[in-house]
Amino acid sequence: MTIPEIEPGGDLHERMGPREDRRVWLERLAFALSCRCPFDGANPSDCPLHGLRFLGEIERLEWLSCLTDDELDYLAAYHLCCISERIRRLEAAAKEARRADRLERRSE
């Protein structure tokens, strides 16, 4: 992966268009996701990045740079959906725990 040179006072958009901006953003996001799960820091076995997390930084960067824009989009969308679902489950469990607590207090 090559990182564009940025001169002080220069405009990044003069060197990169919107498509390249998105690509760079997606690669950086995918790299951050390849370090660990953003939800709890774990490495779930069903995560598409599970095996990648065992590699060193350079190997991960090289692997991610070979992905297409669509594949990077998929990784970003997958992780957004995964986090949303895990938060939904936590909220449901908390709601159920509050409900059980109220019922228990009523029966006392």
C-alpha cells in the first residue's frame, strides 16, 4: 500500500479524487478491524477477519491492499451489522433482566 505524500499547506484533494479518498478510508478501517473486534477486543471465529488477526502488521496491510473496493465495502458493512446485532442482543438481555427484577420484587 502506498501512502500519498502530503506537502504542508497542500490540498490532499488535488492529488486524490473521491474514489481514492474512499479507498484509503476503507483500507484504514479494514486495517483497524484486522487488529481486533471493535466491540469487545476479541477475535470471534465466525469473523471474516479471524485468520488475518494472527498475522503481523505488514502481512495484514499487504493482504488488505489486494482486496477490491467491493470486498473492503463488505468488510465494513459486515462489521457494522455485527456490532449493531451485538448491541441489540445486549439491550434485549438488559431489558429482560430489568423485567425479571421487577417481577421478583413484586413477588416478595
